[in-house]
Amino acid sequence: GDSVTQTEGLVTVTEGLPVKLNCTYQTTYLTIAFFWYVQYLNEAPQVLLRSSTDNKRTEHQGFHATLHKSSSSFHLQKSSAQLSDSALYYCALSPSRNMGYKLTFGTGTSLLVDP
Amino acid sequence: EAAVTQSPRSKVAVTGGKVTLSCHQTNNHDYMYWYRQDTGHGLRLIHYSYVADSTEKGDIPDGYKASRPSQENFSLILELASLSQTAVYFCASSDLEQYFGPGTRLTVL
């Protein structure tokens, strides 16, 4: 089956410095979309970024990610972390509709931005 | 206007009791899902449904039942609640991108 690996359980960064959250995956099915979800404290997960195109940079809210199928990676980056970015981040991939759009999630990376 | 709502938002149940968690969506999505979230395990899929009156097992279905009486409503049922089922439960609907409800915090004592 599919799997998503997020190697860091916790990433701590100082406000204003760059941050990178790692995501690699393995898939045996036709995966049609890759996501980064963000979950703020006591809130529901919500989509931060979405990509389906190899080697295309996707940006939202200052974050960016590029899907690299050659290395099976979809890392999330930001050039200048903000205090409000502190949250739990999930990398996920989705198969096609006939597979039920069943997301495969990584275990999540908690990002803590210090002042 | 929230498109996926859950009730109750929190619940305390006794071991061996029956618990029903409800989810309602106004997204007009065919697919709906139930997840549980535990620290260190992330989000794990319990049951899902792609059409009314039909449900499918997810990755961790043991101890849970699901019911989809209509496109809009999807319930998760714990017939005999156990301590290990203490968690936060999220419902979601999808047309590829999943939209989550606010969650239900369940504590089983």
C-alpha cells in the first residue's frame, strides 16, 4: 500500500529564519494529488498546499512545496517563519476517485516557532 | 457557514457504554470519512462511505461501526466503548480535497 514518511516529529525554529519540513512517500497506486494539511491547536486539519504536477512549485500563505516524483518527495518550506506558523503539519497523498480519495497521511510534524 | 459539523463536540462515556458520534455535511460530497487522532499516530482512518446506505472499513475499524443514512449524514458508533477509544475523532467529506469537521473529543472512563 501507500505510505508517507515525515521524519521529524518536532521542528523548532526561531522567528524570521527559514524552515523545511520533510516528506517522502511510496505509492503503488495511481496517486493523483499530494497535500500538505495544517492543524492549529484545537482546530481541524485544513489544506495548506496541493499539487499534482511533477517539478512544479506550489505556493500558499508564504509556504511552498515542489513535487519531485524522481525522489518521491514533497517537502514544505518557508523562507521566514512566523509565530503564527506554529502548528501540526501533515503530508498526505490521494489516489483517484475509484480508490475512494482515501488519503494516506504521514504521522505529522509539529512546528514550533520561537520568538 | 461551516460545511462539515460534528456533534457532540466533546463527550465523556463509561466503559462498556454505547457512543454515537454524528457528522453532517453541506458540501454535496459523495465521500465521507471518520478518523481518530492520537498523539504520535497522526490521523487514522476508521470507516468511510461513498454513497448513502453503504460503508467501508478503513485501516482501524475494529470496535467501531458506521452508518450513512443519507448523503449528508455519517455516524460513528462505538457499541462497547473502551478506554483505548479515548481520542479526538474527526469527520471529513471529499471531492478529492478533504474538508474536516471541528472534531469530537471523546473520553472513556
